[in-house]
Amino acid sequence: MGRNTRKRSTLANRAIVASAALILGGGGLVAVNFYASAGEGWSSGPRTQRAENAGQQVSTIDCPEVANELPREMPRQARGEVDRELAAIDSQITDAYKKFADQKEQIQRDPQLAENAILNPLKDKRQASIDRITNAIGRGGNKPQGMNNLAPCSLRDDGNDQGDGQNQGDNQDGNQDQGQDGGQDQGGNDQGQDNGGQDQGQDNGGQDGGQDNGGQAGNGPQDDDFVDIQSIEPNVDEPQEGNDASTGSFATDCGVNENGKFNPDNVIVAPGVANGAHHMHDYVGNQANDAFASDDDLANGDTTCQNQGDKSTYYWPVLRLQNGQNENDANADGGGNDQNVGEIQQPSEVTLNFVGNPVSKVTAMPRFLRIITGDAKAFTNGDANANASWSCTGFEDRQLKDKYPICPEGSQVVRSFKFQSCWDGQNIDSANHRTHVAFANEDGECGDGFQAIPQLVQRIVYDVPPGPGFAVDSFPEQLHKPITDHGDFINVFDDNVMDELVDCINNGQKCQ
């Protein structure tokens, strides 16, 4: 999908302010959204105060992640049907969230409406998809047991604690996360807050689930999803290098998506399903990547990488400036139809570096190895697989995981991803797209049965106005939370270039 050709908008610097209190009709709820100022730190307690006898304040739909409960080994013949059903489950949640957003005020007055109109129909649809998944796996192997309890979903109360989450996946982040994980604020409500000073003509702060004068969709982020980077203490701690460390690096330059290649697909998670991501992705590297791309398509595709031996595909959710400006996708899937609105920002810089292991040499990645880092559903899943970090240029010894940074004048926003660097030695993918790779332990060692491979370290820089007003695309019910950021990679290096990459890293050289 192309994008508008207008220049990036420039907003005036916004003062740090507190959102006004808003009294909602009918529910008697008083929501006060306090901005996290430099003095408050990045986890300064609850931001929502409830009036006495107020009704339940809910912000999103919380569903167990079915993919995380799939067996590690899956019959090959079941993979296609399972992937399609998992994509269908995502669409079911998206549709249910839209209904919830449209009826949010009524639901807050009458919670039973949610059960009858949203949660029970959603449970029935999920149960049918789960049954088809278990039957497909059972036709070629052992039928998974106990998955029926994944069908029910719930409405999340704003006061719920994210600290324990619903960590249903493998805890693979292995202390690699450089950000702090001190709990996620349960904002995301859209009862008329100005969401970070959106003073570009948005009426009433966005109506439940719909666009408002081309501005924010009304489902986040909140002011308290942002924190002043200067209030954060340095928190980056790298493992010490051993005698057998592989200390070299290999850089590949693939541009900043000057071609404007965007789509809301995800060929790793939802192959063959258009809009499988329900949010828009930036792509650099391989230009053949869409939902229907085969390995052959990727092998024969063009690449934006300067080294033509690198046809790998690198992609991540776009970052939008929520300034009241529409993109070409304002009425399209992945964009406005999935409550992702605002002006897509082209990165000012993208660096893609492959680095070694602090205690061992690395071996070559297999061609077409797929790696996902981070969790697009971490707001409801919990932070077990959350891995993206946020910071600012000049302050990159301070990394955030569940907050967006407010950078000082002259500093730019930085998104960083460290991909899994241990491989099981056999599989280029797995049923949940995670268990064939893993993070190294805190000391840099790979776990039993895993071997060290070059680690992709991805850094994306944006020149956006200081203060709140930007967000990554997300699944609608994930409310554009920073903890949902994630990156995707498929290795399509030529074998000889991959060998060169490994030699550079193992020999302590700096190559590109």
C-alpha cells in the first residue's frame, strides 16, 4: 500500500500537562488521567480514580493466547489449517472488540450486556476454531488435550494488575530484555482524554472505536504510557565476554523503507491470510513479502539491501504520529478499519547488525529461518515474551519496555530489538513460531539442545516531536501499548554471504 506523499508534519512542542477529569454520563465514573512527569518516574501508581458506587471501568477484551498452548511438534499436514484458524481467532477478537467499543458506555452501565452480546458469541466462535485446530492436529498425531478452557474471554478492568499477566507462552526472554518490567498501566480507556495533547481538531478525544476527524481511533495510547527518559536511571547490563566469545559483527544496510512498502499481513504467523496482522507493517529488505509469499517467492524477490546477497525480510509495526492526518489506509484493513490511524512515520535511520555470542562461536543460520521477537499481544498475554525496548538518542543506556519515551529537544526516539540467538539445530519454524529459537541465558550460554547463531540487533530511529503523540500499530484490543512492539525476520541470505557473516563474527572482525 502506498502512502501519502506530503511531508512529515511538525507539531509544536507540547507542555507537560494533566488531562482534565471527565465525568461520564450514566456510569457515574470519574476518570482522571495524570501525566507521568519527570518527578514521578515511569511507574508511578494507578492513574484511574473511581467515584463511589461507580460501575466497572473496562478498557479491552482479554483472551488466552491459543497459539502459545499448541504442542511443540505438529504434523506437517495440519500446519496450514492450524495457521488459518489462528488467524480466524484473531479476527474474531478484532470483531468483538469493535462491538465492545461501539457499546462501551452501555456495557459500563449493564455488564450483562457484554456477556450476552459479546463474550458468549465470541466464546462460541473460539470454541469452534479450537475444535478444528485440535482435530487437525489429531488427524496426524496426538490430539491436544485441555484446550477448551482457552475459549472464554473476559473484559479487562482498568484496575487489573498486569504484573502477573497471563503468561501462557514459554518464558524465552531469558533476562535479555534491557527494559524495566515494573508492571503495565491499565489505561486505554477513551472517555474523552486528549491522549497526549492531540490538539489537531479532534472532537471529544475520539469516540469509542471510530476515527474522529482523521485523528486517533480512541483506543490509546494514554498519557501515562509515556515517560520522560531523563527520569530513568541507566539500566543496561551486558554479559561479560568469555575467552571463546565471538566478538565480530556484520552490518547490512537495507534502507528505511523509502519504497513505502506496507501491508497488514504476517507471512510467518498467518501465511495465506490477508490482513493476518490487523496492523500495518514497515518492510525493508525483501520486496516480495506479503501473506502469500512462498520461500521460492522470497528467494527470487528483489531486495532493498545494498548487499544483494541479503534477500532477508525485516519487518515491524509502523509508528504513527497521531496528529489528525489521515493516511491512505484510513479506511482500509490494518489501518483505520483496525483502529490504527495517524500519519505513518518513515524512520530517519535503520541499522541491522548481526553480532556474536559472549561465550562461544556462532554457527550459520539455516536459510528461511523465521524469528519473531517480542509479543504483539503482550498487553493481554503478559510480558513473558515482550522484548522490544524504547529509548532516545543520547540516552540509550536507559531502556524502557512498557513505556514510550519522551525525548528532550534534539533527541530522537529509538526502538531496539535483540532477536533470539539460540537455535534448536533442526527447525526453521515451530507451531507457535517461538520454540525453535530461544534467548541465551543470562551468562550468554544457550540452553541444552540449542546452539548459538548470529544475533540480529535491530535499531530504528524516528524524528518525531517531543512528548506524547505517537504510537505503534497494534491489534485493536492491545490499545497501542508500547509493550506490544515486536519485530519479524526471515533469513534469506545467500549461503556464501551467510558463511562470510559467520566468519566475520567468529574472527572478531567488523564487516558489512
